[in-house]
Amino acid sequence: MIQRDTVQLSEQQRLVRDSIRDICSDFDAAYWREHDENATYPEAFADSLADHGWFGALIPEEYGGAGMSTAEAVVMMEEIAAGGGGFSAAQAVHGAIYNAVPLVKYGTEEMKSELLPAVAEGDTSIQAFGLTEPNAGSDSTRITTTAEKEDGEYVINGQKIWISRVDRSDYLVLMARTTPREAVDKRTKGLSMFLVDLEAAYESDSLTLEQIEKTAGRAVHSYELWLDDLRVDESALIGEEGNGFYQMLDGLNEERLVIAAECVGLGELALEAGAEYASEREVFGRKIGANQAIQHPLAEAYARVTAAKQTVYSAADAVARDGDATAIGARANVAKYLAADAAFDAADAAVQTHGGFGIAREYDVERYLREARLTRLVPITQELVLNFVAENELDLPRSY
Ligand SMILES: Cc1cc2nc3c(=O)[nH]c(=O)nc-3n(C[C@H](O)[C@H](O)[C@H](O)COP(=O)(O)OP(=O)(O)OC[C@H]3O[C@@H](n4cnc5c(N)ncnc54)[C@H](O)[C@@H]3O)c2cc1C
């Protein structure tokens, strides 16, 4: 077993770690392999987490949740990834845990008391978040989906792409323009956040979906969405009209840290597989793990994963201590950058260690590599992280 206890955990964090490890131990490598191969959602795993109340991890206790913070969420998601499921497992449930956060912060009391206890119980899910469009990915303020107010309703028209877990969700948190980009003094203004009841949308024939065929994170489905005169009551607005982009940013640093923790877990999972194979496989009459050419890439990746983990946990501690997530913007971005690259290095070293079996499905490391590659693209690309760091930490001109 590789050494994973490289940060000191609080008692609460240890409890989270042990509970999640226990749940994950019911789902072996074959389970995850099968769901990746068949591109089927890991329903039993998600149900198990929901049944144990983990979908309410970030929901305050007064609404039936566990009232946890980022310091515990990073442990939870690292363990989910390291527990065998990798980034697929994390992606399968990440939205269910995180999409409740804008509601907690900006939802009306009615919205919160109606929905949050059901989410915490695992009876209702808000798994999907819809921002990206065919012509607005990194440059997200360029979205052209519109929401126009009409007789106490908003009429929504537009197209979204890459929206994950719509098939597993009762609600979609949707970003749309309520004021055109040309009519606002700042591009980040005029965007609004809505809670869309998906069943009602399907019934009214104003929402159509098409699944995107993809090669990484296959167990979790992503969709292209067409919204055609989708009518939602004005009470579906989350927070303030025109302020949706800022509402989205608030909480983004915490989410980025949690995703960085998922990358750390994936890196650890890959290193475990690599080290195990290196200790077993014999070539030229001795274990391949005795060769430095095998040891060094694994050890180097371990160093990078461990460093990324330190960055993630110290930033998560800072949020818990100061209660201010905005202050850790650069650290959260740096953590995501380092962790995604470290996961990739770890998975690549694990594949190389396996020789030809590195691409055989039964050894899983090829899946880890596909997933690690994906983490360099989502939820924000590595380049956009560097743009942010250059501007905010190096005092260089904004380049994007
Ligand atoms: C599996 C998966 C799941 C996803 N799930 C969701 C979801 O649930 N909800 C959702 O809203 N979105 C989702 N996304 C979308 C994701 O957030 C975007 O793919 C991501 O933000 C990048 O946008 P893009 O793909 O349009 O790339 P683009 O913005 O087109 O960028 C293309 C390339 O150009 C680079 N680039 C662009 N501008 C610059 C610049 N100024 N400087 C340097 N480099 C630059 C980028 O880094 C990238 O390498 C998902 C994507 C994937 C792949």
C-alpha cells in the first residue's frame, strides 16, 4: 500500500474519511470497469452515498443536511476517487453535492425549505449545472441563452452543451442572459441563475437532449440541450436577476479545491496500481520495481501528488478557519492546476509500469489515464488557470 496519510486530519475529517472508505469498499475495481466499459451510470454507488446522507454534506443542519464545510468535502471527494472509482466516481456525485450550494446561499426561504431537506434525504437531486454553450466555454460570459420576463414567468431560449448528469437529475441549475451583453457595462453582469424543474420542462416539450459520445468519464453522461420557449415561473430565479455570474463565482474557489482533491485521489489510485504491479511483475528474472527506471517516475509522481495534496488541504483549512473563500482564489486555482497535472503524471507512470498491459482494460490504469487527461480540461482548462494566476498573482495584464 502506498503511504496516503501525508496531511494531518482533524477528528471530523478522519470520521469522514473512514465512513467514505467504508462505503467505497463495497464497490470493487470490476464494478467501475464495467460502468466505464458500458458507459452506464454507477447507480448503486450513488444510491449508497445518498442513503447515507452524503448528498446533504454541504447543506446546513437546519435544512436536514450534515452542515459540513470545504475542509470535510475535500476529504470526502479525495476518498471517493481514491476508493477505486477515480474521477468517474467523483463526477457521478459531485453535482449532487455541489449544486445545492447556490440554493443555500441565494435561494428563497420557500425554495430552501421545500427542496433542501429532500436533497439531503436523497429523494430529490440537483445533479445538473448548465453554463457551457457551443460558442461559450472558457469565455463563459458570451453565453447567448436568454431568459425574458413575461407575465410572471421567464421564457428561456438557447442551446447548452456538455451538461452532465441531466439524465440523473430532477432539477437543472441554468445560467441565462436576462440582459444582452451589449446592454451591460461589464460582461459579467446581466446573467441570471434559474432552477429548472426538468420533468415539467420535458412535459412541455420545450427541452430536448442529445447525449454526447465521449471517451473519458464514460459512466457519467453529458448532453447537448436545446431550450425552446421553456417557461419557468419567476420564482425559479435563484438570487438576484442579473447577478448570476457573481453568485456562480461565489463558491467556485471551494468547488475548485474539491475537484483538486478528486484529482489527488485519482493520482493516489493510479500510484497504488503502479506500485502494486511493479512489486509483482518479473522481467529478466527480477521484479521490475527493483529498477530505478520504474521507481523514479512513480516516486516523482508521488512527490507531485503529495505536494498538490498539501496545497489543497492547507487552502481548505484556510477557508474553514477564516470563513472566506474569496481570499483563497489563487490557491484554489493553483491547487487544481497542480493536482490535475499530478494525477496525469501518476496515471502515465502507472501505464508505463504496466508495459503492454497498460492499455488492457482489465488493469484499469488506461482508464485512470483517460480520466486524468480530462481533469486538465474541466471544469476549467489549465490555460485559463494560468491566465488567472498571471493576472492576479503576477500582476501581469489580463490576457483573456
Ligand atoms: C466531460 C465534460 C463534462 C462537462 N460538464 C459540464 C457541465 O456539467 N456543465 C457545464 O456548464 N459545462 C460542462 N463542461 C464544459 C467545460 O466546462 C468546458 O469544456 C471548459 O470550460 C472548456 O471550454 P471549451 O470546451 O469550450 O474550450 P474552449 O473555451 O473552446 O477552449 C479551447 C482551448 O483554447 C484554450 N484557450 C481559450 N482561450 C484561451 C486564452 N485566452 N488563453 C489561453 N488558452 C485559451 C483553452 O484553454 C482550451 O485549451 C464539461 C466538459 C466536459 C469535457
